[in-house]
Amino acid sequence: MSKISSLACLTLALGLLLVGCAHYQPGNGSTLGFKSIEIEAVKNQSMAPQANQVLNHDLRETFIQSGKVSVESTNAHALLKVVLTDFDRETITTNSRDTGLARKYTLSLSADCTLIDQIENVAFFENRTVSAKLDVYLDSGQTRSETIALPLLSKKLAESIEQEVLQAW
């Protein structure tokens, strides 16, 4: 008799588990207020040379790869405006032989982002600051290291902007 009741309890528990998982859907359960996005050309008010052109490309690629919204060149539901505002380098490590000579920097790139609902003509959010940081070793010289690092920093910033736009606010 105890084998039958144990089997019944196990069957009941398994049945409840399967019913509980029947409605599972991946994701955070929130829906976006738009299905398509237009990305305006990035404006550069920072001191990062040519960063706006690199970020233009990275933003489009990041949104396309996410697959959550379609990227349109015109007539999209939402419009994303990005202005690069700050490019900074902070010395993290100095050379052991010369403390005035940097060995490693942290580069940071910041942007103000505005997302506009073009159908309702209202802002989802305005002038939200998004930033990204990247550590750079200066073994190959400062100019060369920063030139190599800028596309990586731009990619990180594009991913941060994409997360900010596509999160449930």
C-alpha cells in the first residue's frame, strides 16, 4: 500500500511540475512600446576622433543582431538620437621606472540618448546618459593603442545603448 501511495505522490508532483512549466516563455515578460526603430546619425561633441562613424555602424549591427526590433531607414515607430558627449582617459597603472609615464589607461566614452515615439510624438526617454569603459595597455604606444581600442569601446557603448533602449522602463 505504501508503494502505491508513494507512486501516486510522485505522479502528482510530476504532474504539478509539468503544469507549472507549461506557460513558460523566455525573456522578461515585458513588451516594447515599438516594433521598429530608426537610428539618426550619431553626433560627436566629444574629443573622440571619428567615433560617431564607428558608433553609427555598431548601433545598427547591435540592434539588427538582437532581433527584437526591425531597423528602418525611414518611417519607423521609434527614433533613436545619440550624441557623443565625453571621451576620457584615466591613468590606471604607471611605468615602474617612470611614474609620469602611463602603462595602462581606462578609456571611457559617454553619450546622451533620446528615444522618441514618432507616432505619438512623445519621448520614451530624453537625454539619458549611457557610457562604456575599456582598459587599454600602452605596450604599442598611446596613439596606436587608442586607435585599436576605439572600435572595441564603440561596440561596448552600442551594446549599452541597445540594452537601455530595449529594456522595460
